[in-house]
Amino acid sequence: MFVRITTDSIPRPNSLRDLGMRSESNAMVSLSEFSYRKGTEIYGEKEPADYVYQVKSGAVRSYKLLSDGRRQIGAFHLVGDIFGLENGGEHRFTTEAIVDTTVRLVRRQSLETVAQSDAMVAQNLLSMTTNNLQHAEDHMLLLGRKTSLERVAAFLLEMDKRLTAAGVMALPMSRRDIADYLGLTLETVSRALSRLHELGVLGFVGNTQRQIVLLDRQQLAGLDLQP
């Protein structure tokens, strides 16, 4: 199965400033800032979608609880990412702070009002909606992959594009989070990471093993493209 994760051809707006949302330049827009401790809910599924959020520091997970009690994580929102933009009037997922996190937020109504008179803001909102849909489609295909190693390889390639700084990928999420994102068990994710370490694809920094150095991206990409 040939699937690429996060292959956006159009640069995504990654800040409220990119959307033209600066309170000092637009009297219709009021930006607020809130901090959440690790594990704290930011908003819940089916709550009114009155605000759009941006991660200033930390990281956020979006998830649903399934009828059998399992948790399915739909997305990870990292520094600069905008989330909470819905097509309807309610949130479809619950979001929580993965670590101590600070977010900026703006009223959705303010964005929609500005978009009516600002074509660039309207285009950026449309682009964000389209990218969110693409991510959902990619994630659905990822969950249909045949092997756990292939899923973990795809996840690491996605995080490599979004997180790597100075050669080190510092994962804010736990292995349990990764498992719930990939539709795998915690033990399976741990075995896959250990196997990649044995193959010389990655190395671990520190005792928590959340800081990863990718030693062979070509081999990792080859695993991602296995049929």
C-alpha cells in the first residue's frame, strides 16, 4: 500500500497571524490565551465549537472514546498548529493537553465575520479545512495498513517532518498515545520501536526514550512504502 502521510502541497497557515488575526490590527478580533496542565481537557466532544485554537507551547491530542471504552486518537496538535475549526456547530472530538500546554484562542464568529470581507482569510480557512480532511483520509488509510512496523514507520516519518530540531525528535506523546493513534496495543508499539532500534534505523536519547534520533531515514521510508 503506497500512502504518504502529511504530504501537503500547499503551505498550511500555522499561526493566527498567518490568518490575519491580530487583535492590535483588527478591532473585530479578540485573542485570548489560556494554560492547561498535563491531562486537562480543553474542550469536549459535542460541546459548542465557539472558538478556534492554536498551540503556543506544549502539545494537544484529539480523541474519541469508542463504545467499548477504547480511545482512538485522531490527531496530535503541536506548536503552531491550529485546531478546533469545525464544519458544524459542535466539536467532533475531545481535546486534552498532552503536557503542560498554552493555547491562543479566537472566537469562531470573529473569524467568519472577517472572512466575509477578507478574501485571504477566507482562503486560509478553506485551506485549513481541506488539510484537516486530507489528514483524516491519510489517517484512515494508515489504520488499514497490514503491519504494525509499517504504521510505526509512517508515524515516525510524520513526526520527523513536524518535530525534529537539531537532529533529535522529542516526542511529547507517550507510547500509549502512539498506540491509540495507530490502532495498536502498547506492547506492539514498544516491540516495533525496539525492532527499528535493532535494525539501526533509530537511536534513543535519555531514559524515557521519547527523544529519538533517526539514523537511517531511507530505510525507514522503505518500510513506510511496503505493499
